[in-house]
Amino acid sequence: MEPKKLWEAYISNRDKKAREKLILMYLPLVKHLSGRLAVRLPIGISYEDLEGYGVVGLIESIEKFNPAKGVSFETFAYRRIRGAIIDEVRKLYWVPRTLWQKFQAVNAERERLRRINGDNVTDEQVAASLNISIAELHKTSNCYNQLNMNSLDEVLTSSDGDSVRLGNLIPDPNSPDPLDVVEEQDGRRILAEAVNSLNEKDRLVMALYYQERLTLKEIGQVLEVSESRVCQLHARAMSRLRQKIKEML
């Protein structure tokens, strides 16, 4: 469907499918802005984080855009997406600048020594190179580790009450993946047929996750459901895909 017709469908009756297609259409704008802003990221914030913040700005832009005003969507959304990313980074960037500078100095020096001496770089060598005490180095390293530590038992809860363990969101490397199985058997045709036989929601979740490479959180924003609900939808789609592939082989 052409962009003009998509906008007409969405603005006239807030069509959900049109909204999803508009989000997918303008995702490259989010990726472009995230790439430009990722040049100098604070420690602990990744490029994927920026994309997530940008998706929020994109969705808000789509909901507020009015084509009748004669401004292109790209122009309208540019500052809003960029602003959403910067605002979220500022919220997270609460550690004093001097402490961030210490983190960066320690990490940079450790990496420099590794390039010279290999992986066997000791804390004593780093401290001596930075002209600080070993106690100060350990204090700085402990602060950095605490800022970047997450428990796998942490439970993520959404506003609608759904919850999921953080550890359950990590893929099991020992679990057979139907995509790998089919590729090994040179069955791309079978995979395509199996995916096409899924219902519309399952196909959409698979496309967003594997083709668009969105995170569970970003997919939840697209589908307007909780992150834990997306996890459930993804697990259901994978289970159905496995079953259909088994039936076709």
C-alpha cells in the first residue's frame, strides 16, 4: 500500500494494521538517527538502546502527525525521534561526569596495555600506569561493575500486570532452533511455507523479531502489548513453527 493510502487509513479510523505498516516503513529513520547519535555513547548504553528510545519517538510522531499541514513526515518526526533518544539518555546518564571519566580512563588504559602485553594485564599494572593506588582502582572498578550488573532472577513487570523472569528472555544455545534445522537440510522452501501457514499475528511477531531485528520491548510498542506478552507470543509462534516444520519434513 502506498504511504498516502496508509496515512489516510490510519488517520481516518486509527487502523491498527496501517499503524504497524507505517512503523515498519519509517524504522530506517530511527536506525539512521541512532547511528548518528551512537558515536559517543556513555558507558552502559548500547546502540540497541538508542533504537528502542527512537521507536518510542517514532510511534509518538505517527500518532501526532497531520499530513494536511503540508509538512513531510520525515521532517516532522526527525526532531521528535532525536529528542526522544536524547531525553532517555539524559535520564539514564545520572552518574557524575568525573566518575564516568574515571571509568573511561581505566577501561581505555586496560585496553591499551592489552594491545601491548596481551591479555595478561594485572590491576597493579593498570594502577601504576594511571598513577593511582590499587585501592582506588578497585573502588572505581567495583562502581562500574555495580552499574552494569543485572540479576537473571529479576522479574520484569509491565503496567498491565504481566511479568517474566529476565533469565527466561535469554535464548538457550542448546535448544534446537527450527531455522537452523531447516537451513541444514536446505529447506528454505519448507520454511517459507511453514511461516506462511502461521496466523497473521504469529507471522508479524516473527518478521519483527527475525527480519527487522527489533527487541521484545520494541515489538511490544509496535503491537501495543507488554514486553512479557511479546515473549509469550514469540514462544507460541516458535512452537507452532516447529510443529509445522515437523509435519512437512
